[in-house]
Amino acid sequence: MIPTFNGELAAEQLGATLMHEHVFVLNAELVLNYPGQFPADDLVDRAVEYLNGVKASGIDTIVDLTVMGNGRNIPLVKRVADRTQMNIIAATGWYTFHDAPTFATLNGPGRMLGGSDRLTELFIRDIRDGIDGTGVKAGVLKFATDHYGFSDGVLNIMQAVADAHLETGAPIFTHSHPGQRNGLDQQDYLASRGVDLRGVVIGHCGDSEDLDYLKQIADRGSVLGMDRFGLDSRLPYEKRLQAVKELCTQGYAPQIAIATDSSAYSMNFPDEARAELLPKWRAREIMDNVVPDLRNLGVSDSDIDQMMFANPRRILGSAQ
């Protein structure tokens, strides 16, 4: 059974699934200190309208990979989930490109104050018991590595994610930087910890058209997150389509997850900028345009079903 914001689902009930999305991308400090600038009711209304549009396009489930460091706000998203038919799966983990939170760098085995690893404990509790009395359990884990590489802070988070995975079996999703080919580095670390790479989705592989790099990741067992359709500033739409088409032609559909990495609302991308620069960066574009365009390129219905239905069922249903 797979946990969502509104209870558990059998894997067969997931339907068409986007494996890397966000409801909100927030800055927790701003929300706490300037709540009048970000009215909760307005944010909820906006997200409900957005997700209802995604649902109407033919998507049944999204994995909300907003974790701590991204402004995760479970009570706020729960209000959204209560008003939409979209299945939303929560994540746990911490999003940072460099520094871990201070409490995590001071507390834990081998650190200044010693004791247990508090991040690992939080992640396990989120998965097994639920997130601080909300009744919502996390279904997946997430960490990020970007242009700073494996800083001490990033390794702190990666260690906690790996430990929580080994304890719970929850699948691991990553943010990677394909320009540095660091999806392979992520795999190296996780494999060194005893993680089965078949339960790992290497995020943002869709920012690359380097098929050699992408196939190296897939050949080691992980799923390729072709998950930024509409983010043309990273790679043009047509090149993203072509990369997926070529991978499917070579038999890699069982290791591809499709998504947009977009959100109903993001503090990082003001509405005006998104409308001008990234007008198609929205989750409903997958069924409205991406899937039809892949079909037009010759990608088979069986491969599309594999990417949109079967792969999410397999990955999300892997937790113990």
C-alpha cells in the first residue's frame, strides 16, 4: 500500500503518475515572518484549481517532492488534497546544494555533540509514523546534489537518506546536475551504502541529451527522471522529446519516469516571469502535449503506458 495525503492506495490504483512535481515551493522563513504576504486561503485555492486542471488532463497521481529546505508545508498541502481528486504523495528529506541545517551538523555519530542522527530519525518517523501528527505519511525520500558537488553538508543529508532507506525501503529520488554527470556519483555513493539502485530515481536526467551518460545510469538499474518538460531554459522541449524517443527505441522505457518539476505556486518563479519565459512549464502539459508528441515521434502506446503507469507502480510500491 502506498501512502498519500488522503490515505493509502494499492499500486494498481495510482493511475497515470507524474513522478517529480511540487504543489508549493516556499521559503519557510518568509511564510512564518510575513504570512500576510502569502495568504494561506489564496495559496490553497490556487493549488486546487491547478491540480484540478492536471487531473482533467488525465493525470491521477503526483509525487510532491517538496521536502524540508524547499518549504515543505504538510498542513497546507493537506488542505489542498482535501479539495481535489488528485492523489498526492508526500516526500521526506532535505533540499540543499551545500550546507546541512546546523542541528544536523552538530548532532550525530562522530559529530561535536554525538548521539543519534536526528535527520535519520525524522525521515524514518515521517515514513513509518506520519509527519508530526498530520496523519500524512511520506512515501519517498529525497536529497540533492548540484554544482557544489558532495559538500560535507550534502553528504550529511545523503547519509541520513540512505540510512532511512535501508531501514524502511522507501524509494530514493534525487536532484542531480547532469552537466556534471553527477547522477553517476550519486549512484556510486548509494551503492557503497548497500542501496539497491533499482529503487532510485535520478532526477533531472531530462536536462541532458547525452545518451551515453543516461544509459550508464539506466544500465546500473536506476530510473531516469525525464522530469523537466517545459523548463526550456535548461534544455529545449524538442531535444527532451528526442532523448526520450531515442531511449525508448533502445529499450529503456522500463527505466524512464516523466514529469515537469513544476508547481502550482513557487516563490522562486514569479507569475510574470514564468508566463513570459516558461509558458508551458506546468504539469498538465504532459498529457496535453508531451504524450501526444511522443506518439507522433513513434513512441509506442506500450512504452508510454510503461513510463506513465507501470514504472510508478513498481517504484512507489517498493517500500517495506
